[in-house]
Amino acid sequence: MAAAGSGSFQFGRIASKRLMMLVALLLVSCCLGHGFGDEDHVEVEGIGSSCMESERRALLAIKSDMYDPDNWFSSWTGKDCCGWRGVACDNTTGHVTNLDLRYPDTYNKWVISYATETMGGSKVNPSLQELKHLKYLDLSMNNFSGAPVPIMIASLVHLEYLNLSYAMFDGLIPPQLGNLSNLHYLDLQAWDYDLLHVDDLDWLSGIPSLKYLDMSSVNLSKATNWFYVINSIPALEVLRLRDADLPYVPSPSPTFNLTAIATLDLSGNSNDPSATLSWLSNATSLENLLLSGCGSLTIESLQVALGALGNLKELDLSFNSLEGEIREILNNVSSRGLKHLDLSFNQLSGDIPQGSLGDLEYLDLSWNFNVIVHILASLGNLTNLRHLGLSGNSISGEIPQTVGNFVRLEYLDLSTNGIIGKIPRSIGQPHQLGNNSNMDRKKPLVVESSSSEVKLSIWYHPNEYSGSHFSPGIGSFFQQSNWQSTIISRKFQGHG
Ligand SMILES: *[C@@H]1O[C@H](CO)[C@@H](O)[C@H](O)[C@H]1NC(C)=O
Ligand SMILES: *[C@@H]1O[C@H](CO)[C@@H](O)[C@H](O)[C@H]1NC(C)=O
Ligand SMILES: *[C@@H]1O[C@H](CO)[C@@H](O)[C@H](O)[C@H]1NC(C)=O
Ligand SMILES: *[C@@H]1O[C@H](CO)[C@@H](O)[C@H](O)[C@H]1NC(C)=O
Ligand SMILES: *[C@@H]1O[C@H](CO)[C@@H](O)[C@H](O)[C@H]1NC(C)=O
Ligand SMILES: *[C@@H]1O[C@H](CO)[C@@H](O)[C@H](O)[C@H]1NC(C)=O
Ligand SMILES: *[C@@H]1O[C@H](CO)[C@@H](O)[C@H](O)[C@H]1NC(C)=O
Ligand SMILES: *[C@@H]1O[C@H](CO)[C@@H](O)[C@H](O)[C@H]1NC(C)=O
Ligand SMILES: *[C@@H]1O[C@H](CO)[C@@H](O)[C@H](O)[C@H]1NC(C)=O
Ligand SMILES: *[C@@H]1O[C@H](CO)[C@@H](O)[C@H](O)[C@H]1NC(C)=O
């Protein structure tokens, strides 16, 4: 790599300067002042440790502006800043190359807006720009209280990894970030209530080495040519532009150029994605395709693309109001290799065709209302299945004994269907009663479980359900509500 060459060049240069400075110091040590931030000078002090004094001082200045209730910075003492938590230096040059100040994820970031306790405000201290040799910078999850993204970050031209996600920055993302031509990873995803936006994305074309780009929840509505800019970054492997208010892409789409793309998440963008989908039909490298909540998707527009995506492992089409038969989608999805299929919250109907779901580990068909029953019996062959969500459909009858064939199942939700009869012995004995306010809202329970345990959540009507495997008392616990729920769990022996 080019960096290694310049590193050893620098090493030679610095070593000879070191020698000269050492001589100078010996001669006039008393006269040399401190505090000028002169790296070569302070490096003499640093002999024996690997930390440059000027960079150490810059780090301490940065620390002084960071909110730190948990004493995360307690290791930031002494001379050797290279050993401080979150800091790493180049072995040969001694320069600080990595700074990881990600705020420890002690809260659930998805409910932060409801969090009562404050995260406290941090600031990005201008001394950051003195860490000129940084390759890795992570400021994610801090609370920068709506400050603009600091333009000085654009001067850290050696950066290969920059993560400013969920950091409560607001305003324009500075196009100067396009100067960071060595970046491989750029993560700018925002909280959905942040106000980050761009005027265009042209600056991204200054970063041709970009492999990973996340600008989810950044308002990209003004980036009318976003699609063409993105398509000209041939190294891209992961692209996440969820909830980004992406502008409409006119047809015809450009020739597909992203030959390395593996993950594409355009969920939550409601402009007509048909041009994007026809462009995708050459994305044969694609493994994860997430198009949840894309208002105007239709089965017809999907079929073009899906048929060609032979390497797909994950497909999320939830919350799309897709109308039609399940098989119209499944016929076009390669059954080999697909592990994760989420079709929940659509208006799909019909049955799952036999043998169409070979390797699935995750299947969610919840809340389509019209998905019917026969799948249950045939799904018994899906021995890799870990998650099966079927709530809110028209599945009637009894739970088939073959449910016991799901040897890896961790989550099964059959709530709000027309299920009757006994819970098969193959599932096991009732074990644990849910105690969850969700029950009042007729929602499926969220069930956590270990990989060797199956848990079953069923909403059932007491008049329809005659289960005899419940332990005494459970029935009366929910007698007052119309719907009842229970979680049944058993340990599978020898699996997991
Ligand atoms: C630098 O040191 C670390 C651990 O001390 C080592 O894993 C790494 O390989 C070294 N890198 C170089 C370029 O010598
Ligand atoms: C972020 O910091 C500001 C300023 O300290 C504070 O008012 C705000 O409540 C903090 N936000 C969160 C979500 O903690
Ligand atoms: C950036 O930080 C966030 C939050 O800390 C993390 O979830 C995400 O994976 C990071 N992005 C990259 C590319 O590592
Ligand atoms: C970005 O690069 C341009 C030249 O390409 C330069 O004029 C500008 O000052 C740089 N901006 C920053 C913030 O480094
Ligand atoms: C994005 O910004 C535009 C103004 O530039 C605004 O009209 C639009 O509502 C914003 N989108 C979202 C989702 O906030
Ligand atoms: C495809 O990428 C190359 C750079 O590798 C670029 O020169 C070309 O213009 C791109 N084509 C399109 C249609 O964006
Ligand atoms: C897909 O690839 C074929 C053959 O390489 C090419 O003719 C076609 O134009 C491409 N379509 C798109 C949308 O890139
Ligand atoms: C997609 O499915 C439709 C209908 O099931 C079929 O006619 C078409 O050939 C399929 N397309 C591809 C590319 O597999
Ligand atoms: C399940 O496997 C049995 C034999 O083990 C086979 O007869 C049946 O057709 C299979 N069903 C499906 C849906 O693949
Ligand atoms: C149910 O939850 C309440 C309050 O969250 C708790 O006091 C009670 O002990 C729980 N009951 C069971 C059976 O877990």
C-alpha cells in the first residue's frame, strides 16, 4: 500500500531530525521553550514512549470538550497517549492514527427521543485538526447538540474511516468532505429528527475508493442526480440511504456500474423506484436488498430485478402494500441461498409454493391478513428456520405436528389467526407466561430466546382455543380480556 511507503520515508526523515534535535537539545536544552506544538521538538521527550507530545495535548483538549459521565476517559493519563482507550498510533512514525470516541451504547438508541435522562452535550474541539495522521475517526453516538458537522474534519486527508453517525449534528453536510479521497467507510446516518441535509452529492465523486456509505435519515431531497453520483463509485459494497427522501430517478437508468455492491438499503423512500429496480437487474453481486416502506413498489416492478439477483441472502419488502399472490414474488427469488425474507405488512395472499424456501432462517409474513394455512404443514421441512412470523393472517385450523420439525426455531408467532385446537406436544409444555402491556394492544409479544429454545406466542380467543396443555391459573390470568396470549417454551435436546 502507498501508506507503507510514505511511512518508512517519514521514519527516515524523522529519525535524522531526531538526531539533530537531540544534539541541539544537549547544547541548549535550557533555552528551548515548550508549548509550541512542535512535533519534532517534543518527539525527543517522546523517545522511549510512542506518543507525540503535541498530539497528546491535542487529545487532552478534545477530551476536555467531551461529555463523560462514566469516566470513559480514565485511562487518558500519563505520557503514552498511544495506550489510551480509543487511541492507536502508527508503530513506525508514532503518530496517532486511530481515534475512537464512540459514546458507549448504554441506552437503546431507537428510543432515545423518549429517554428521560440526557446524554449531555459534547463539542468537537478544534485541536482535532492537529491529529493530521488520523486514518480512523469515530465520533458516533455522542451528543453534539445540533452543531454543524465541523469542516475541519475535511482536512484530515488520511482518513480511511469516518463515522459521525447518530451524533446529533445538524445542518449542511460540508461538501468539503469530498477532499477525504482515501475514505473507505463514511457513516453519516442521523437520528430521524436530526436535520442533516445536502445540497448535492457531487462531492462524493472525490472519494472513488468508498466501499461503505451510510446517509440514512439525511435529507437528500436536493440531490437530484444522486443516482448518477452513486453509480460512479465503483468500489461501493454497502450503500444505505434509508429514509433519505431520495428524489425521483427518471428512466432510463444509467448502465449499472456497481459491480461490488453487496448491500443496498433504500427503505423508507417513497418515490417511484422503478428506474432503480431496472438498474438493479444487473446487480448480480447483491446479497442484501432492503426496500421496506417504499410506498409505490409493485410486484411487477420487483419481478424484473428479483429474477436476476441470484446471490440474494436477505430480502426485506415489508410495509409496502404489495398486492398479489406470495408465489408471484417467490417464483422470482432464487430459492437457493436466501436466508432472510420479510414480507410482513403487505396485502399478499395465497399459499407458499412447496419447496420454494430451501435455506430460509428467517421468514416473516405477518399482517398480510390473507395468507392462508397450508404453508404451516409444508414449512416443517425448513429445518434451518429460526424465526417464523405469521401473525395477523387467515391461518386456520390446528397447529400441525410437524412444527416439531423446526429444530432450530427460536421465534414463532401465530397470533391473531384462526388457530384452534391443542398446542402439539412436539412444541412442548407451557413454561412461561407473558406479562407484557403489549397484550392489551393485541400485538405479538416480542420474544427473546436462546438458540436452543423455542418460544411460541399465540393470541387466541378463549372461545376458540381449547388448549389443555396450559398449566392451571394461566387461563384466569387473562380472563378479563377478549384475547389471550401465552408463551410456550421448551428446550430442544441435542440441537442448537
Ligand atoms: C503494530 O503493533 C501491533 C501490536 O503491537 C501489531 O499487531 C501490528 O502488526 C504492528 N503493525 C506494524 C505495521 O508493524
Ligand atoms: C444534548 O445536549 C444538549 C446540551 O447539553 C441537551 O440540552 C440535550 O438534552 C441533549 N440531548 C439528549 C438527547 O440527551
Ligand atoms: C458507525 O457507528 C454506529 C454507531 O456507533 C455503528 O452502528 C455503525 O456500525 C458504525 N459504522 C461503521 C461503518 O462502522
Ligand atoms: C478541499 O480541497 C480544495 C482543493 O481541492 C481546497 O481548496 C480546500 O481548501 C479543501 N478544503 C478543506 C476543508 O480542506
Ligand atoms: C427535506 O428537505 C426539503 C427542503 O429542502 C423539505 O421540503 C422536505 O420536507 C424534507 N424532507 C423530510 C423528510 O424532512
Ligand atoms: C462507471 O465507473 C467508471 C469509473 O470506474 C466511470 O468512469 C464511469 O463513468 C461510470 N459509468 C457510469 C454510467 O456512471
Ligand atoms: C445489464 O447488462 C447487460 C449486459 O452486460 C447490458 O446490455 C445492459 O445494458 C445492462 N443493463 C443495465 C441497466 O445496466
Ligand atoms: C418472474 O415471475 C414471473 C411470473 O411468475 C415470470 O413470468 C417471469 O419469467 C419471472 N422472471 C424472472 C426474471 O425470473
Ligand atoms: C418435505 O419432505 C418430505 C419428505 O421428507 C417430502 O415428501 C415433502 O414433499 C417435503 N415437502 C416440501 C414442502 O418440501
Ligand atoms: C408482571 O409485571 C408486573 C409489573 O411490571 C410485576 O409487578 C409482576 O410481578 C409481573 N408478574 C409476573 C407473573 O411476572
